[in-house]
Amino acid sequence: MGLVLAALLPGSLILFWYYGIAYVPRILFAVTLGLAAEALALQLQKRPSRGAISDGSTLVTCVLLVLAMPPSIPYGVLGLAVVTAVGLAKHLYGGLGNNPFNPAMVGYVVAL
């Protein structure tokens, strides 16, 4: 997942250059909420959270979701998209690798 985050870096830098700092608070919000949703979903499934949170998949999902959105997206819509992406699209089907759809894009569709 580290390589995926590195691959997102050039596009992220262009968005930061074009739109300014508007993406930074939204990325921090999405990552924080996404990790909390991941921990809650794992706790409800009675699965260990340490390995699943540290694998970076939730981080990639949240960053990809924010970068797909406009920089003026309201935090409520972004929060709904993140919780849907992590809680529904990722964990409803059993977690990492078992989901039939990209969780970030499911969150994007919900936000639309």
C-alpha cells in the first residue's frame, strides 16, 4: 500500500498546486474518520485491529476518495462517503481483498 500512496503523490501535488491547501484538512479528516470506522468495524466483527489498520488499505481508500472529490466538498458528505467506503464497501464483504467493488469509488458514488 505504500507504493500505491507513492503513486498518488504526483497527482496530489498537482491538486495542491492548483487548488491550494483546501485538500489537506479534508485528507486529515477522511483518514481519521476512516481509521475510526475501520477500528469499529473490526471490533464489531471481533477481529484483531492491529494488523488490519496498519496495512495501509484504509489510508489508501481515504486519500483516493478525497482526491476524487472537489476541494469544496462539505465535511458531512465526505464523512458519509468515508464511512460508506470503509464500513460498507470494505467490511460488508469480509475486508481487504474480498470486496467486489473499489471501496473508494463506492464512497464516491454515495457522495454523488
